[in-house]
Amino acid sequence: MKILVCMSVVPDTTTKINFTDNNTKLNTAGIQYIINPYDELSLTKALEITEKSGSTVTIVNVGLADADVVIRKALAIGANDAIRVNADPTDGQYVAEQIAEIAKAGAYDMILTGRESIDYNGGQVAGLLAQLLDIPSVNVCTKMDVIDGKAHFERDIDGGRETIITELPVIASAQKDLCEPRIPNMKGIMAARTKPLTVVEPKVIEGYSVYSQFESPVAKQAVQLFDSQNAAQLIEKLRETKVI
């Protein structure tokens, strides 16, 4: 069995985000990049499945050369090889169409994504891939397995939990609680240096959308402290802000 894991490279959550070009582009200067945490869960689960079945795991990323360092970390965690589509993605549709080309050529049995990337929080790629490839998809999974040639999933729904069994090939996205992410060890880091990382040119498609403007969240007000002996002042402030 062959598993394709779709991986985004995103800014570290501790990174201070700024914008440039009149707030139309992310200012990448000084940003530390990491594997998208939800994609890291899908990678770990793919490795767990392959350890039982003897399958292979391939990473696919749509991005530029600065993503290679992060892709190598995914290889160090245990993926067999990686493919990078050499493009600066414009939106989820563009990413899905590029990955669909890789998926068609590789004839993968499972395609795993994270539920969303933590930078744009679009949550689009899994569903778009399913449409482009005309195969089933199961979103926000908290359990995944392959038993007797069929994919088994569980996911939380309103008021309960849903179990889904489907034929392969299938697309699924990872939700938190799926598994514990793995940390690469020294052996994996050394092995990652020689694992194949293939760079391919993107399929030529028109952009579907353009980011017109970004805005930072409104800055939070400074904390106000009140003396414990002056409850009346605290109550008055809570009334002013309509808390009470």
C-alpha cells in the first residue's frame, strides 16, 4: 500500500506576523517555519499504518525551495521520500490541483492531510482533492486504520462519534487526538539526508483568487488591576464594559 501525506509548511506559532506591500503579502523576513501540526499528525498516523502493513509513505508539499529544510524533518520522522511542487501557492484550490497531479501519477491508496493549515485555516484541500480525484473523503478523523484492505475511520460529530468504513483509495484529514506526533531521532536525521526529495514543476493553471488585504487582530487592552479592598471600583468598571 502507498500513502501520500500532504504537508504544509507554516510559521511557528511563536512567530510575530507582519505584512508588506500595503498589507497584501506576508512579510517572511525572520520567520521560523515548521510542519503544519495537523499534517504532522497525519504523517505519524501514516507511519503507524505502514509499520503494520509494510507500506510506503511519500510527502508532498507545494512550496518554494525554503521549504526543503522542513520537508527533510518530515523525512527524518520516517517518511520514505518526498515530492515538492516548485510553486508559491495562491489558494487551496491551487494546492489541491497540484497535489491531484501527483496523486494521479503515483496511484496512492490513501491520501492524508491535516484538517487545516494553522496559517490560513482554510480546511479546503481534502475535500477539493476528493472532488478532483473522484474518490471518497472523510474529514477531521480522530482514528484511522486499514483492516482487511478497507479504511476504518472515527470522527466526532454533534452529540456522539461516527464510524466510517470505506474502500481504498480514500482521502482523510487528521484532527487532534488522532495520535501523538513523533520526534525525529539521530538515526532518522542522518537517514533523511539521503532520502529522495524530488522537485517537480507545477501544472500551469490560472489563479482562482487573490489576497486583497491582510489585517492584524486588534491589540488587546492592557490589564487593569484593582486593590482587593476596593471592590466598588471593580464593580463599576465591569458595569462600564457591560460584563455585568
